[in-house]
Amino acid sequence: MNRIPDVPKLRTICQPDDLDVCLYRKLVTRKFSIYLTALFLRTGLSANCVSLIKGILACAGAALFAPGKPLCFIVGAFLLQLSFVLDACDGEVARFTGSSRRAGGEFIDKIGDAGSRGLFYGAWGWGVYNLNGDLRAVAAGTIMAGLWLVVRFCAVETLLESFFNHAGTPASGSEQESLKMLFVRNSRRGRIEYLLSALFHPWMNMAAAAAILSFFPGFFSGLFWSYFILWIINTIRKVRSGFRISNFERPT
């Protein structure tokens, strides 16, 4: 294994300047993650192991929103924030060890992200129900848990199927443009998504806000329903965008 440098040197290797769109991650999370990264590297923990631990912590934190108890919300929000720090660490470990060239680690990382996010939405709905007795929140949480994955999956599968059907042929310009629109990296693509990503990590920090407001059931419920309405509006926008980006021309 390569000799592990001190933290300032390690930061220059693992945290290039153009790494993050999310300002919360860049200005807050990265300040702490590099110290854990140094620890993981010195103990020989792989990036995939860090991703696995991150996914377990995130799912555990999300699940703690279901019981409807303020203490569970606080612990759950803490675990989610810790998992977000580890989400930075796994990439940093991969960049230092050179394992970032392999896609398997990214796949494990995505499973943890998608699983914990869907679980959080569903658990938050159950939390509102257990705290306030509002059964509608269970349905709303279930909708958020499942529908956001469906929209993303259908857009990605459409593109992947097109690429597969003309293997060996370069992707058309419109296909490449459609692919770029799925990943928000600058303000010219998905302006709402970019703004949210630049300011904070939406659902992780929303979980923290919900945990604090759980001591005030009325505000807690109000935050859930406000978020649900905004989520529906944004999902409609994503569905419209999905139809638009799937209208690409396939190579002949």
C-alpha cells in the first residue's frame, strides 16, 4: 500500500478543487471527511467497505424515523449525517488507492443511496402517523419512496436500451445530450436541481430539520406536507423532463 501522507497532502490528492457541486459537502462535510479517510487508509479499509458501512448507517438512520419518537428522530438524523460524511470518504479512499477506475464501488454506493433515500421517505410518513395519527402521511411517504425511483429508472433504462441496441455505433448527439441531462453538474442543466445541490444536500438536511421539529408535532407535520407538495411539483417536472430527454434520435 502507498505510504499515507499527512492530512494537508492527503486533501490535495483526494479532494480536487472541482470535485463538488454541493456547497454543503464542499464547505462542511469535506472538512471532516478527510480525517476519517486517513483513518480508513491506515487501517487498510477499502472504498467498497466504506460504501457498505455508509449504506448500513444510512438505512438504519432512515428507519429510525418510523417509530415516531423524537429521540429516534435525533439519532436517525445523526446517523444520516454520519453516512453522508462516509459518502465523501469512500470516494476519497478510492481516489487515493486508484480503485475509482472500477465501477463496482460506484454500484455499491448507488444502492446504499437509493435504498436509504426510499426508506427515509417511507419511514418519515410512518413517523408522522405515529406522532400525530395522520394515516394519510403513510400513503404520502410510500408514494415518495417508490415514485422517485421509477422516474429515474425509466429514463436510465431508455438510454441503456438504446445504447445496447446499436452496440459498436457511437452515440448520437441527442443521446449524449439526454445522458448529460440526467446528471446535474452545472447551472445550465436542471437549474432547480443545481440550486438545491449547491445550497445543501436536500433530503439529508431535511431529515435533520425534521428531527429538530419532531419536538413540536404540529411543525413536524407541517414540514412533512410542505416537503411532499414541493416533491410532487418537482417530480412532475422530472417526468416532463424524462419525456423530453427520451425523444432522442437513435443512430441509423
